[in-house]
Amino acid sequence: MLKIFIDKESPNPIYKQIIEQITLQIKNGSLKPGEKLPSERELAAQTGISRGTIKKAYEELERNKVIEVGQGSGSFVSKQQDVVEEGRKERAIKLIDELLTELENMKFSYREISIFIDLRIAEREEELKKIKIAAVDCNPEALSIYKKQLAYISRVEIYTFLLSDVISFKRSEDILENFDIILTTSTHYKELCELIPQLSDRIMRVVVSPSRQTIIDLATIPENARLCVLSTSKTFRDIIKEHLMGFNIRMENIFYLYEYEIEDLEEALQYSDILIVPPGFFAEKGSQCIEVLKTFRERGGKIINFEYQIERGSMIFVEERISNLLNKYK
């Protein structure tokens, strides 16, 4: 006879206690494959537990192929179940526990961990369709953050568009209609929804802000430091200016330089202590500036990469949306 002992003081739910004890008795051979189990009514009477709880435990065991339920014939220990293969499952559980512990130590929430795992499983399915994402913003510097932060998801293709280009196109929806997700900042969300209302269900707003390292670098700028700000667009220049004002940097000590004025960088740096640039700028332009930057650093100059990032809360929703789409295309 099946022996079940319920500890009502245990934090472990009763239906899980039932599952664990039945599974354990199969592992140790007390219950054999093909052996009949008590009915829900019989086990409820034996344990004093409600039939609903017994039913939930049996359903979970059936779903995991530990038991089989025959219509009108009762429940039996499955002849196909592999509960007895203890070593392989225990190793798998141990690996999962180790991974969870490491991710917990990295301060990821359970929701984030679940999304990460779902994404990785989905990506390993070869038949999955790639998710196409369009990122729309008003300046080229900010657009780089989308590719950088979503690059780890292998089945995602990211394309970037300047908002001005989307607006100027005769039929804006033609540019973006083939994308599964359209990302933009809160600043441009309403404008984009009004521009392409037929695609508004695909548009996601994200909150972007300077990275933690950028905030630290700006906060530690000496009061009387002379700054050179290099940017590609006026919009990004104004964003940097706004943040510098927030740290009470003296505006008269700032010299602004655009990308097309790069030949003037050497002269500008002669009168500067700190150079602020968009992230990755010198990866493309470095060959033109390597000696200038070397000289600047040798005399004590500091370079700050003004990096933007999608805030963590927004990233969770974006990852969840991608995960749902990947699962849909299985």
C-alpha cells in the first residue's frame, strides 16, 4: 500500500509532499512500474487531505510521465517513466542550482533569469524565425546602444533608423512594416505612434539614460576643468550639455566640436583637460587621431565615453517581448 505522511507544519505545499513521496517510493523500488495507485478518493480518506490536493499531485505526476491515468481503470506507476534514472536527473538539477546561485549572486531577479533561459532555449531551436527589430531615434549616437545591448541574442536582427529619415519618407510605414518590434525612446513614442498608427502595436518605448560609469565620470569632473565635447549631431551635443549642467559644470569652460570638424581636434585639445566623446567614436576615427590622443593623454588629459544605455526595467520588457515572439515562431 502507498504510504504518504503529510507534515502540515512544513512550508512545502502538501501536493508537492505527495509528489516527492510517490517519486521517492518509485526510486527506492517500493512502487514498481505498472503498480496501481490508490484512487483520489481513497488517498484523500487515508491522509485526511482534500481530493482537490490529491488531484493536483496526480496531474503533475501524470504530466511528468511518472504515472499513467487510464479512463475508468485508475492510476498506475508508468512503465515508461524514468524516475529511477537518478544520476542523470540529479546531475541536471545540481547544474541548474549552481547556475541559479551564480545568477542570484549577480543580482538578477527570478523574472530576468526565466527570460534569459527562455530566450536561450528558443534560440537553440533551428527552425525558429529571426526577430527583426527596428530602433528609431533622433541622433546616430544614441542608436548605437540598441545594437550593443541586444547583441547577445543571436536570433535577433537589429536595424537602426534616424527619426528624421522615417518622417521624410513618403510612406513611413513602408520602412518599418516588416519589423516585429520597433523600439524608440519615451521622447519619440507618441510622435512615432501618430506617424504610423497601423504599426503602433509593434512600437515599444524604452527609457534610456547615461551608464553608471558615465555618471561617475561626469560627477568627478573638477570644478574648473576645461572640456572639449565631440559629437556627430547637435541633438547628442545638447543631451551632453544638459547632463553637464546637472553636475554644475561651468558652461564657459566647454568647447563643442562636431565630427566634421575633426581636423580641429588637435588645437581644441591644447586648451582642454577632458575630452567627452560618443561611445566607440575612435574605433572608426582613431586612425586619424591616434597621435593627437596619445599626446593629449601624455600630458594628463582624460577621455570620457558618454555612453547611453537602456534602463534595466525597459530591457526586461524588451527581452520578454522577444522571448514571446521566439516561442510563437517555434
